[in-house]
Amino acid sequence: MQKLLTTLQKFIPITDDLELYLRKTVRRDQYKKGHKLVRTGQICERLYFIEQGMLRLYVKHNNKEYSNWFMLEGDIATSVTSFFDQSRSLEIMEVIKDCILLSISGEQLEEAYTKFPDFRKAGQRIMERYYAQDNRQKIHLMTKEADEFYQYMVETHPRMVEELSDKQLADYMGITPQHLSRIKKDIREKGIIFKP
């Protein structure tokens, strides 16, 4: 719970009442690698905070998987459209490294927003930050060559690059693992050093 409180404190002061509410309301669960938190066609009922582990959002189409994003320790995660619209999810949210997740339901989140207006502000700021990040990622993914995008990922998301397998990262980038391996080899041979 302390990691969640620390994350929220970056946006708002945490009052004793808010902390007590969160300690009573937030659920803590452990999941093993491979567990599907949300499947295609299900409605995502919860907003998660990753205390430990790693998640992946992806779409499966014609027996091929297309990774949408990866979430690490300290991130907030959900199937955004499904959770906020309460619509059937188009994507799958899967545990890719054993996780400890803190979560809250949509109803509980709304109750917290009503009882604690500052908490609503924190939620808004967090969503703005994630929306901006997602938009930036998509633009870079569309406009950069694979080697440039890899460099961008190393500089902006070094932990993710370190923790993902080459297959997972290549899948997200829309290239083969072999192509990614060639990019890494070329970077090593040129002696390029990235500064995260």
C-alpha cells in the first residue's frame, strides 16, 4: 500500500481520512505469470496499481498477438476503454511476471472521487499523464524507423527495455526478434551509449 500512497503523494497530499478509506477499500491480490486479468469480450471491472510484477495489454487477431503496451511496478493499469465505458474489452490484459496488484472497482473509485475531491484531481492528473504518454508513444512508433524507436524506448523507458524479452519488445515495435537483434548488434558495434 505504501507504494500506491507514495505515487498519489506526487499529485496530492494524502489526508488521514483518504488513507484510511484506501486501506479499507483497496484489494490486494497475487497473480502468477500467464493469468488473464481481462479477456476479449469481458468488461474490465477494476483499476490496478502494480505493486510488483509486470502486465501486458494485447489484441489477438487471426491467431496473431499485437502488443499494445506493457506496465511495470509502480504503474496504474486497466483496459482503459472497457473500464471507463464499461464496454466489452477488445484487448487482453495478462500477467507476464508474477504480480502483486492493488485494485479498486469503478464504483469504489467514483465513491472515492465524491468523498475526496483532491483524489479526483489526482486521478485526472494521472490519466492526463498516461494519455499524453500513450499519444507520444504512438506518434514515435508511427514516425520513427525501428532503430530510432528502439533508441527512444531505451532513453524514455529503460526499465521496460531491460525487463522485456526481445520477442515482447519486437512484437510491440512491429518487427521480428531477429530485426531487433540486428539493431542491438549494430548499436553495440557503433559503441552508442544511450542516456535514460
